[in-house]
Amino acid sequence: MVENEKPNVLRAARLSIAPMMDWTDRHCRYLHRLMSGETLLYTEMVTAPALVRGGAVHLLDYNPEEHPVALQLGGSDPEELAAASRLGAAAGYDEINLNVGCPSDRVQSGTFGAVLMKTPDLVADCVAAMAEASPVEVTVKCRIGVDDQEPRDVLPAFLEKIRAAGVTRITIHARKAWLKGLSPKENRDIPPLDYALVHEMKTAFADMHISINGGIATLEEAEQHLAAGLDGVMIGRAAYHNPSDILLGADRRIYGVDRETDAETVAHSMLPYIERHLSAGGKLNQVTRHMMGLFAGRPGARAWRRTLSERATRPGAGPELVEEALGHVSGAAAA
């Protein structure tokens, strides 16, 4: 992207990497951006109270290279979310997203996340306040329903509410969330996927930009959803654990851009970033923990992971350890 050029977020949203707590931090996003220059990246969820009441504006820090990058907010107070959105826009984010999908107990206790599916009027008030406060687009990520709700009833009504409040772009995780009885991890696997319902919502709300999320593990699957009429696909865990499979070919296959790199080049390109991070007082494993899956499925991948996982936490560990770990991969390839 040309310096100072505003990214085309709508185009980037054809493929996005899901906001994932404890995973998609700024180091992870920098790595992902080296692998794909086009994909839309999301922050971990940042709570509006932490920013507005707690003054934790450091949570908005990111690398300029990450653009296009979206800030996901959690909260349920319209005024507080408006203030947080204002901060996010001032920090330079390309999109502000409201979390209406996270099922964790901690999120429920704050009356936000998936539990907000039960109060669409409140969500509409929140996004309207956010949009008024933010010069960049406000979007929503939601589930198809929660608990005993009937998705075919509640999801269209939910979309109507937020559309009337000014939201034109939404990502739908094609599963219900069970707020009681299932852990957040179980909520990502156990409730059945209903891709057909999300596709039906695109037909019913043709004027909205609708992305699908949940269980999508390959670029082939993403291409199928796009070919079937959806506007975007969001991939989560597969893009984190097997980033090369998802991101290295994304620019060419999803965006038609003649740009493709390889995992070795990406690993070498991370070395200057790691040096800067260490010079600022950071630790090697804070970056390398996101690089574990870079060579997933390739000869030498196990030695690569073992080297980094066992030794990146040691005092004094630096870029030379990454180079040593790379030697296992290149050596296995040459064998």
C-alpha cells in the first residue's frame, strides 16, 4: 500500500482473519501482514471500559504496516462505546467492529458479547452511537443466535435492527452460542454450523455486505462461499495454526494480485522486527509463539516448533535462535 493511501477496507473484507483473544495481538498481525498484503486483519477484542474508564490506550497500539486493520470493541454502553470508537478512529484504525459473538463468562458478566443477541435494540443504540462518533465504518460480528433462540427468527430481526441503525457490513459466525453449559472452546466446536442460513441472509439482505465465519479451514472453502454469493469470509483458528496454507496464496487467489511469498522469506523478514522488539525491552517468545505453525505439515516443522518453544523463553534468546530453527527446516528440505 502506498504511504498515506487509505486502504480499501470493503475490498479487503473479502478475506479477513478473525479477532482471537490472546492470539491476534500486534506481533501476530505483523506476521500475517508479511504473508498477505491484502487480507483484512482484526485486533483482539478490546473492551470499551478498559479504554474509557481504565485509560488503557496502549491497547490500541499497532504497527503501521498492519493496514488494513480493524479494531474490535466489546461493551454494551452506547456512550462508552462511542468514546472508545472515537479513540480507535483517532488511532488510525480502518474499521471499528462491535463484538456480539463472544460467549465467555467474563464477557457475559460485562453484559456484552453474544449475550447482546438477546437485546437487539440495545445493539442498535450502541452501533448508532459508535457510528456518530467514528469517521470510519462501524461493523458487527455476531452469532446466528444464543441458547434457545430460533436463529431463523432472531437473526433476520437482528439484521433489520442494526441495518436501520446504519450498519451495512456484518460478519456472522454460523453457530449458536450457548451461554450456559458450554465453555468458550466448546462453543467454537459443538453447536452445529448452519452455513445455509448465512447464505439465506445474504439473499434476504442483498444490500448488506455479509461475511461468514466458523469452521472454515481452507482457501478452497473460502472461494466456494464467495462464489456462492457471500461478500466475505472470515477465518480464525486455521489461519493461526496453519497460516501458510491460508495466507500465502490469499492475495493471488482471493484478490487477483500477483504477489506470493514463501514461509522461509517470511521468517527471515521477521528478524528485523524481532530485533526492534527486543531492543524495546520485549521478549523473543512474545513474537515467536505466533510463528509456530509457519511450516505446519512440512519436513522439519517439528524441530522448528521444538527449538522455538523450548528455548525462546530463555534469557538472552534472540534472532539467532530463529535462524537456528530455520536451519532444521531448510536441512530437512535438502535431505
